[in-house]
Amino acid sequence: MPTHRFQQGNGMDVKATSLDFAPMHERMDFYVKQNILSCCATVVMQGQEIVDYKTFGYMDIESKAPLRSDAIYRMYSSTKLVTSVALMMLHEEGLFDLDDPLAKYMPQFEELSVLKPDAQTAQDVVPAKQLILIRHIMSHSAGFSYGFIEPDSVIDQAYLQGGLNVLTDSSIDLEEFCDRVARLPLAYEPGTSWRYSVATDVCARLVEVLSGQTFDEFLQQRIFAPLDMPDTGFWVPPEKTERFITQYAPTDFFDPMKPGLVKADDPVNGQYNTRRPLLSGGGGLVSTVADYVNFLQMIVGGGERGNVRLLKASTLKEMRKNQLAPGVHVAFPMWAMPGTTFGLGFALKETPQASEPASARDEYHWGGMAGTHSWMAPNAGITGFCLTQRMPGFWHPFSHEFKAHAYAIAGQ
């Protein structure tokens, strides 16, 4: 079939099909018109072919400049998929085994303590019986926490008091970051539960230790350059700020559908306009739709895009296997993810919900705090990628509606 080309940084070919995405486009536009989102972009792929790409809304609400097709987004935890691929590239090279103790390469994680089940303070601990394994840090089952998911909990209070505030402080490098993590208690015995955490930042430091390169150098040389991702990195240089979207926060954090937005991060004088010491493997990257789609095409292609192969297909298959203990599932205090387990970097949908098609089984996915979410659905033959810049925007209704439309329109 003929293709038409979007003229942007490195081009995105959209395959012409008879599929009608108008219902999805209308619904995404609704979110912008209602001032629930300032902007939105959506991509649907069948296999590695893009069958729909659309932008909605604005670079910033104040000027009403239309959202550019080559706009730069804060990717937050969409970074985690990149970090997981980076570490598994080193696994393929034989530099570590998934069952190796983390302490073999990062000795500060040798002697750890675990919070007692009834802990009232961070001092209520017992020595850990088990060592953290590398497969644990790739699946958020090591016992780490984040510091902001449950800010009043004993463990998250300990993170904040221990100098780990990932949302606001990027002043330390990965080595110092991991040293601080190692001084804190674990939330549970390694391998026994699941808790969203700084584990992927620890993975990033492990990439540095094993490769002998800084994390940004490794990503640039081994992933971004080979996949033609020129606008992906840890900061936005001055010559690109006109393409950097303003980030907004809702006026009501508890009602995701209530209109009203306030500026949360400036594209010229914000968090990303200078190089920061913390090269966060858990949430530090900025990227464009075109760049990240190249990365997703590599994932969907079994580790290969064009003539570039980053991983073996068998490695990606391993990454899609549940790593959690029997009966353990992904759980958040504020986001419901029933029927979900976790692999080596990906959340895994083991049981579709009543509202979802049966072809959603084995979907694997993850996304970022500001509403950048990608999911791969092998049984439906489709991949979806939706983006906005709303903090918080993870697991927002717009992303669920986008997914439902994508399955209904393009699923096989």
C-alpha cells in the first residue's frame, strides 16, 4: 500500500489503510477541548508498521501553538524499558547471570536489613536472610521503594530522610544514589513481593559498572545512535527548547476528569534545561514520538529494526516471563492493575478484565508519570503508544480510552 510521510526529525512512515481512527481521534480531542490535557499524541502499529499517528492540542496552553509532530516529551518511567534493554544487552554478552547476587558487582548491597512487618520506624529492622538477585532489580521485587508512592509509609519516609527524592533532586550521580539506597532498609525480603521502586536506577548503575561507561554514553552509543534516536537523552539543549512541551498539573489531583491545568515545568527554564548529575534509568529521559517509536519497533521486531539488532528474540521472550513469586501481583495504592505480573522490565497482563478483549492477554507494557504509555499486544497484532505532559498522567482515563479504541479499530 502507498505510504505518506510525516515531515519531522527522522521521518515516520504511516501506512495507508482502510481503518477508520476517527472515533479515537474525536475522543482524544475531547480531552484537550475540556482542558483535561494540554496536548496528546497517539500512535498505533500493526506489527512494525505505523497505521495511525495523530497529534492534538498545544505546545503550551498560553500561546496555543499547535503540538508539533517532532515535539520533545519528558518520558519519566518510559525510560525504564530503555534501561532494561540496555542491561539485557550486557546479559547477552555474558557479563552477568540473572541469578547473580547484585552484591557481586555492587558490594554495598551485601549486608542489608529488612523492615519488620509491624515496623513503626525505619529502625525496626532485622537482617535480610536473602541477597538481592539481578532478576529482582529488573522486576521491582528486590525490596526497594520509591519515596513518593506512599509518602506517609515508614519505608518512603526513610527514603526521603535518606536523601532520595527522585521527583525533585537530581544533584547526585548514580553511584552516590545507589550508596544511599543501600544504606536504607528493604520493604520486604528480596523476591517475596512487588513494590514499584528505584530498582531501575540501580539497573542503570549496574550498566555503568559492567560496561565501564557512563549510563548516557552507553545508551547513546549502543541504543540511540543505532536506532536513529537523535532527540533522546537526559536534557534538552538550548537549540531544541522550542520543540519542548510545557508540562502541566491538574488543579484537582483526585479527579482525573476535572478540567483545569496549571504549569508544572517550563520548557526553557525548567528541570531539563541543564545537564543533571543523576542519569536516572528509572525516569530521566526526554524523547520524541519518532525516536521512541523506533525503539518500540525494535521491541516488536524481536530485538531488530531494519538492519539493526540490539537483542535476540529469545532474550525479549525471557523479558516477558513473570519473575514474581507465586501469588504476587503488581499493586499500587492509587492505580488498579488487576491480573498483572512483572517480567524483566515489562508489566505483563496475564488476565484481561471483563471490559477488555481476550486478545489483550499477554500484553506487555509500561509508561511514565506524565502520561507516556506504550503497550505491545502480540495476540492482537498491535502496539499502542499515547503521550501527554500532565503530571500525574500515568494510568489516566485518556490512555485507557485510547487503548480500547485501538483494539476495537486495529486489533486482529
